[in-house]
Amino acid sequence: MLREECGLTGASVVADVGSGTGILSRLFLKNGNRVFGVEPNREMREAGERLLGGYASFTSVPGTAEATTLRNGSVDLVTAGQAFHWFQAEETRREFARVLRPGGWAVLI
């Protein structure tokens, strides 16, 4: 669906926000994507780094949904899995809009 509806390709840059241990990030890495795993919790972030450390295209980022620290217009797809219920809706919407490239997508899974 992400390929058909959102134009996901192996060249797409993904920000997995609330990436936790990296379960969702790994799916994108296996697709060939550059992935920024944004996770505020140090222990969860370190678990993700252990799981995904073998992928050169993975970058672990200490950030939140409301303040990812990613550059303006730097990603094609922002994803969030189970963590979405913790996000502050308005601040997160603004942050996702800021980091997405024109025509980019935010996908809640």
C-alpha cells in the first residue's frame, strides 16, 4: 500500500518516530530505505541501535514527535507505530509538516 498510495521506493527517506526497538524501522531498512529512528527513551533507543546497528542506512536520533531534530524538508515519509498515542497532536502535526518534503506522507500504523 505504501508503494502504491504514497510512492514509497527504496530511495525514499523515512523518519520512524517513536521507533522504540526498531521493529518498524527494520521493515523499511530491508526495503532499502534510509531510516532515521527518532526515539526519546534512551533504553528503547539503545535496543533499536543494537537490533539495527548492522544497517549503514540507519541513524538513531534522540528526539520526540514534537521535536525530532531532523532538518526541514528532509524526509519523504514519517511513520509512527504504537507510540502515536503519546504524541501531542498539534505540535506533532507541525513538526511532521516541517520535516516532510513537499508531497511527503505521514503514516500512522
